[in-house]
Amino acid sequence: MQTVFNCKSDKKSDVLILGIETSCDETAASVVKNGREILSNVVWSQIDVHRLYGGVVPEIASRNHIAVIDKVTELALQQAGVTLSDISAVAVTYGAGLVGALLVGVSFAKAVCQASGLPLIAVNHIEGHICANYLTYPDLQPPYMCLLTSGGHTAVVRVDDYDGICVLRSTVDDAVGEAFDKVARVLGLPYPGGPQIDRLASQGERTYNFHSVVISNGNFSYSGLKTAVINLVHNAEQRGEALNAADVAASFNVAAVDGLVTALEQERQKSGMNTVAVAGGVGANSYLRKRLLQMNDGVRVCLPRLDLCGDNAAMIASRGYFHYLKGQFADFTLNACPTLRLRGEKPHD
């Protein structure tokens, strides 16, 4: 269990949002002040459990959420030095994610609100990832360009304001995080694959030239890159040849990341904006962070803290704060929406 907490709050004058996150295999609760200051951030990870199966088992994830969500929330309130009477509203992830896992968080948040009389706020998980930047850079304000890089989403978006996101480019098949996990599996690396590829790639060289993930219409495709790596490994095995796994990882890493950075820079130049940000779990990738920091002089690059790149409830509380300011509340008919997308994002064929 990981916890992050800062100073106590002047409870009377601040908006305190309790965030709840259970979209996949992390049970998380957090208290955030005014959308930008973390008072507590508790994350209970199931990685060690799911690693035994090579990936997330939805039913196991749901059962584990049920077992710990009340304790995680209690600890988040305790570490923030507050009680429910100090909280302004409860924000919960209702999509996208695993339906069973989402239902645990949504049901728990509704129960808390029914018992306490607090307002309920429904949060889009991927919008929450974007808000992780406000927790790392309290002075950051829209507009800016953002690169979304997670297990379920890959897109270049323009953040026009706190409630307005325009999807400019997106993947037509696999998400980048999904590709990292699948390539890691074929290389014999444990779950989760992203950090494993990152570490292994640092020990190798780019000896294989895989095609760019940017396709003719400017969007992304990771299916071809994933297949190319799988074929390389399987063909070598059939011939009895030994591949340097670190070189394969390094080559894949470059191909997976470079196209994203190029696309982000192209859209930034079109927009005339001088601020870019990254969001999502792959935002922790060291090569991606390095490439972003190499962007043109005069461009402000916002990289969320590493502990805020993965799933957490602080980002959900932050997003909830901006809904709170606009009076955007949910009622108790709120349900999980596992296929929830960003407004303007088109589904894959």
C-alpha cells in the first residue's frame, strides 16, 4: 500500500474532494484540496496477485476491491486529518475500465453519499489522468496539448478548458500500454509489462527498425508493431537463434514512443500552443519523458510525478473538483460504464 500526503487543510474555506478509484487492479482513495493539493493518496495494488496469471483477472480484481475499499478510504481520510463532515463531495471513477471493478467503486461511493448526504460526482477515468498534471504543476491552466498514453487509450488531445477536450489523433486498434504488455509477455517478462520493457530497454540498443506507429491518416496503429515484434521472436525461436531481448525491447520502445512525440509536436505547432503535458501509465516511461524534454526550446513540458502516472484516486478527486465548481453532480442511478470514451473520441473498428 502506497500513501502520499501533504499538509493539513483549512477545512472551512477549502473544497475537499474525496476521490475513489477502482477501474482496474488498484483500489485507491484520496483527499484533494481545491483540485491541486494532495492531502492524502492511498493506493492498494493487486499487482502481486495478478502477476501470477500474467495479467489482470477481472473477477479476482473485483473481489479484492470489495475486501479493502472501506479500509483504504478510512486511511485516506485519516491521513488527510479530516472526517466525512469536512468533505465537500465524493468523486468516483465510473468508466472506462473493468465493469465489475468499476461497480465496486461506484456502489461504495453511492453508499457513502447516501449515508452522509454528500454530493456524488461521476468522473471519466481518462480525464482524471489529465488532471494528474494539476497536482504536479499547481499553476498549470488550459489551454495546452496533452498526450494520453495508457493501457486503454492513446491519443493526442487539445485541452481547451477544464471541461473541454478535443481529440485530434487516436489509435485505431491497440493502445500503447496494451502493446507494451503484449510485447513484454512474448519476451517472457512479468506483468505489468510497461515498467519491465522500460528497464530492459535501458540495457539494449536499437538494432531493429520497426515501422512507425503513425499511419497515413495521422492516427496511430500499434497492432502492426506488436505483430512485428511477436513474429521476430517466434521466427528466431523456430530457427533456434538467440535474440538479445534487451535489443528487442529497446527497438520496440523507440518505435512505440517516437511516433507519439512526433505527432504531439506536429499538433502543437498547428495550434501555436507552447505547453504540452502527458497523461496515463506510459507517461512514466523514461524514454518517453526524455524525448518530450527534448522538444523545441520555449515549450513547457509537464510530466506528472511518477506516482501519479498510474491509476490513483488523487487524479479522480482533482477532476471531481472541476465538476464540483460547475455543479455537475450525479444521482444515485449512476452506473458503471466500462466502454466510456472521451467526448469526440471515435470507437475502434
